Amino acid sequence: MKLSEFNYILPQELIAQHPLEEREKAKLMVLNKKTGSIAHHKFCEIATFFKEGDMLLINNTRVIKARLKGHKETGGKIEILLIREIEKKVWEAMISHAKRTKAGTKLLLDKNIYATIAEKKGSRCHLVFNSEVQDIIRKYGIVPLPHYIKRDTVKKDEEHYQTVFAKEQGSIAAPTAGLHFTDNILKKIINKNTIIAEITLHIGPGTFRPIRAENIEDHDMESEYFEISQDVISKVKQVRRVFGVGTSVCRAIETFAQTGKADGCTDLFIYPGHVFKMIDCLITNFHLPCSTPLLLVCAFAGKDLIFKAYREAIEKKYRFLSYGDAMLII
């Protein structure tokens, strides 16, 4: 299967640069896999699509303020993107100008606060901090907005680039399909006698990593940590339909379905041809051309229907990507 088959022209003006002030006011496109129909709603209406005995499966990961700005001892500016904690005060990270920055270099965040590059491999490195990293994140951290949002991070991003059900610290990107939910919408879904269950998958840089291989089967997904409780696994098997919120939820629960593993790391790459075993309905956003999330939704609903929906979304000026509008596939 060729990557070029999943390309489309995304008008730059449709890439949402700011969140809506009221997240539930986003548009909601509803696709029916069986009939091929496309309908247009508001996200605040999503509870009407749930029935008694359904489950809403959400990702409760919380975005950390993983971006740090500083400078080298020589004075050159540098940016750090924290990826994961290896041990106390030691983190895997990505750094700007990686090729020109050697192991042993000190990266200063303040006069007395710094990290030293202990090990380096390409743009990745291990940083050893001289202070408690959680304190550094609280004081100096910046919300790591995606590269296609062409503006500086502002204070309100700390609220808007976080789901209302975020709990478990560990992601460097939001599970964006969940950004549209409010506490009020969740209450309406519960009132439909629907179960709301939580899993955790910490989203890493692999979510944004481009597919370089023309044969998509040759692409390797970067692994991400996930955890699903036995209680959730038991309930998933009993409910009428499972509504998965986002590609991260899909990858976590489908990993369990394939391997029986309920925690650890998953590098499951879902693309057309995958047979879904746990997810019946999918809530998602509108994704970049040739991206792994786009391939996942094409696997779920069929490439022809997804590309028909994307053409209609572009025509009707839907907002794309992380701060954009939503799609429900039933």
C-alpha cells in the first residue's frame, strides 16, 4: 500500500491556530460506515448518538509542560522537548540544533538551573538536570503545541490544550479528540445510561513523526506507554457498543485485543486492512495528509468514505487538526 494514496491538499487557512472559547461549540461531522451518509452537527449534540448500554472510552493522560527554553554556555539559544523520565533527574529529550550540540554541553534555563547532555543519538539525548525536574517544569515549562500551530504558546493553552478528564501526567501532546468534551456533555452521556471508562496512553513524539516509507507497511511506530485496568477490560466485553475517543484509545485497546497485554508499551501501527476487535464507534479530529492517525481512521471507516468526508469538510470550512472540529464514525 502506497503512502501517496493517502495524500490530500489541506488549505493552510483551515488549520486551527486557536481553540474555540467554548470547546463544545465545535462542528461535529457524523459518518455512518454502513450507509455512507454524512451529516453535520455541533459537538454539544453528541450525547444524542449514545444509547443505553454503550461505553465512552476516554484517555485520561495529562499533557506536561514539556517545552523548555534556554541557552548553551556559549550563549546560543536552545529549545528542549522533554519526552519521558528515565530515572530521577534524568530525562530523554529532543533538542534544537542537535547536530551542532555535543554531549557534555550544559543547557542553562536560569543562572543556577541547568541540564547536561549525558548521551546523544541524533536529535535525541539523555539530559541530567541539577534540580528536581517537576519543579523545573512548573517554573519554566511551556505547553508543547504542535508544529503546525504557527504562534507562541499563551496562558490559555494550559487550559484549552488539556481535556477536562486529564489526570495522569505523561503526554507531550493532547489526545485531541477529547478536547471537545465538557463536564456537562459527560453528564448528558451518563444520563443516557452509558458507561464512561478511562484508559491511559501517554502520547509521545511518534504521533507527529512523519511516515518516510513509500510502502506504509515499512513504517515503524514509536512505542508509547499505556495502561488499561482489569475493571475496564471486563466492562468493555459486556457493553453494547464502545465509542473510542481518539486514535490513542484505539491503539491502546486494540493492543490488548491483539496481545492480551494490558499495560506496558505499544508500537501498534493501525492502517487499512486492520480488523478492529474492540472499538465500534470512533470520535476523532481531522488529521494531516499521509499521517498515522489518518491511516487509522481510513482503516476504521474505509479510505473512500474518509476522503469523501474530508472533501466535504474542506468545502464546508471545517477546522482541521488539534484545535479543530470533530468527527464521529458510527
